[in-house]
Amino acid sequence: MLSCAAMKTEKTVPVSMHTMDNVSLAVDQQQLKAAFAQFSQASAQLSGVYQALQQQVHQLTQELALANGELQHELMAKEALSQKLSQLLTALPAGVVTLDQDDRIEQVNPAALRLLGEPLLGCRWWQIEQDRLCPAGVAGEWHFAAETTRVQRVYIESSISVVDQTRILLIHDISEAHAMREQNRRNQRLAAMGEMAAGLAHQLRTPLSTALLYAEHLSSEALSIQARQRFAVKTQERLQHLEQLICNMLQFVKGDSIPTHEVRLSALLSELQWMMTPQLQRADVRLTVTDNSNNVCLHANQDSLCSVLSSLLENALQVSVAGSRITLSCEATEDAVMLTVGDDGPGIEPAVVERLFDPFFTTRSEGTGLGLAIAHDVVRSMRGEIRVASVPGAGSRFTVCLPRKI
């Protein structure tokens, strides 16, 4: 019995081990499948990442090729620009000198060699200035210490490079420009002298003609002794006025200020009326004087102001016909004085009004074009102004406006 049981037991054990092996194998297969599935998934992910990387590499390769093409294009453009700049520096008539941080010349163009002479490269600029150039007394302008070149005068501009702090000098040959400038200055001085002479002649004409008229009266035998004395005094006063005008003109030329003093406006109007009487009688023109100055005084130069107003009265007389009238009026306010000369002449066109005070501008063949220009300058020196109101066919009004307090 024991033997049979033992035999049964021995047969059962192998079956049980076989089942366990089958179960273990099934488990291993499942794990292997799971591992393969994970491996496949990881491979798929890696493949996707690889493809994405390939796409990025391809895109970056294209972008790099495009960038390389642009860089090559820019490089070619810069090379072309460099060649153009080199040609420009070679052809530039102005000299170009480049200095390093030690003020040593490291680059020059042919024009710089022509202007400054050789040697230049490697030399220090201060040594070039000391040996070859002398200051001309004008900022930036130099002339040569010796006649080493045909150039007589140069203008040097300096600028500092923001990249490497080197200094660049631009040298211009201004020899011809300087000669023309000096010639222009001489011409201006001659023109100023001619203008001064013409202005002096214009200023002297009115009192001189008045003095001549008084002198003619003195030769009349029909005059009484008292009349002769009166005309002699008037002639002397006109000659003294001429002397004062000459003194004022010389002071104006020298740049000195014309002396001023208190001028009573009523006395000024009376003097103008008396001064213009001979010319008004000869032209058969009446002068109407309106004095609304309220007996006030003005701080000015009486001779200069009288000359300005007599010039305006002369102009009015020249456009007036026989039997017509000229007006002279004075208005005074708390701050200003207005002296107005009016006529009933043909008036002035607007285009002409704009140029009335330009020197040498005149509409009369016998005029000098300086009367109103000088009057304008004199009034402006008194901090005043001359206003013009004119209507073609209806006469003109010239108003001298002066401040009461200068």
C-alpha cells in the first residue's frame, strides 16, 4: 500500500512542475510583448524626433545657405563700396590724412601729398604743422611757411572716428577763394567809399542850394540893409548846417555815435518850414504845417532829424505840380512822436514801395537812390522807423516814428 501511494506521489510532482513552467513561460511572453511594445513605441518616438531633427537640420541648412548668400552679397557690396571709396579718395581734390591715436600719419591720398608735399606717412602731424604750416589768423586756415608748393593757403577740418578714435583731417586748397575774398573786400571798401561820397553829396545838396539862393538875394541892389543882413545870417546858418552834416557823416563812417540832445519839435517844424521856403516858392507849391506836439521835446540829433525830414519834403516837392500842396504834421503821444510828410502826387506802386529804402534804387533818372536809404538808416539809429502809406493816384504819406525816450 505504501508502495502504491509513493508511486502516485512520484507521478504527481512532474505534472505540477510542468504547469508552473508553462505559466512562467506565458508570463515571460507577456512581459516580452510588453517590452517589445514599449520598445516599438520608443522607437516610433525616436523616429519622430529624428525626423523632426532632420527637418530642423534641413531648415537650418537652408537658412544658413541663405545667410551665407546674403553675407557674400554684402561682402561683395562692401568690396565694391571700398573700391569706389578708394577711387573717390584718389580723385578727391581735397587732401585726406588719417592719424592714429599717437597723432602719427598712417594714411594719405594723392591730393594730400600734392598739397603738403612729401614725406607724410609715418610722420607726426604736429611736426608737419611746425615745419610746413603757419596759422593764418583765421580759425582752421593756414598758409605755408615756405614756397614749397604752388598752394598758398589751406583750410583744415578735423573729425574723430567713433570706431577706433582715430583722427581724420580734410585739407582744402582755398588759395583762389582767399584771393577772391580779398578782392571782394577791396571792392566792398571802394563801394562803401562811393556810397559815402554819394550820400554826402545828397545830404549837402539841399542846404547848399538854399545857401546859394540866399547868396543870390544878397546880390540884389533892391534889398535894404536890414534884408541884406537877414539873408547874410541865413546864409551863414546854412553853411554852418553844411559843416555839421559833414561832421555827422564822418562820425557815421568812423562808427561813432551821433550826439543827441533835447529837440523842441515846434522849433524843428519852424526850421523846416523856413528852410524849404525858397524851393517851395520857386516850384509854386504850398506847405501846410500842423503842430500837435503840445510843445514837447524829443531826445535826438536835431541836424540829422532835420536832414531826414528835409529829404522827405524834397521828394514830396519833386512829385508835386505847381499850385498843389505838401503837408507836414507832428503828433506826440506819451511814448512816441510821429512826424508825417504828405503830398498829393501820383502815388507809389506797391512793388516800388518794397524797395524804396534800398541803396541806389530810384525811379528818377536824375536821382541817386540814396536819400531814403540814408534817412532810413538815420531813423533806425534813433530806434525809430519810417512808415509808408501810398495809393497810386492819391498821393503818399511818409511817417517818421520815434520813441520819446531812447
